[in-house]
Amino acid sequence: MIVCACRSVTLEEIIEAMERHGNDAETIRSITCVGHGCTECLDPACGDVDLPFPYALLNAEAILERS
């Protein structure tokens, strides 16, 4: 699932970053480079990716809580 089209960041990469570094949004952005291109993926209403970054964080947190 693509979270950032400019940097080809996937939900799996977000999950991995959160496992290693916690759930601080700015830290995850810095590590994965999400939003370092056009920044559209930072907008919850973005239709250019499978899952905009704000929703990807919530999804990743839920996945990690279940594991």
C-alpha cells in the first residue's frame, strides 16, 4: 500500500519505522522521507496514494497493537 508516491514509501515501511523508532509523526517522516516531495500525501484528503500519511500512522499503530 503506497503512502507517499514521490518517495515510494509503503505502509510496511511505516510499520517498520514505528517498530524501531516509536510513533512520533515527525520522526517517522524524517526516517521514511514521507512528504519530502510534493507533500500531497500529508493531506488526509489526498487521492493520489493508497493511504495518506495521517491514516497510515493510525493503521500502523493498530497493526502494531495487535501483534
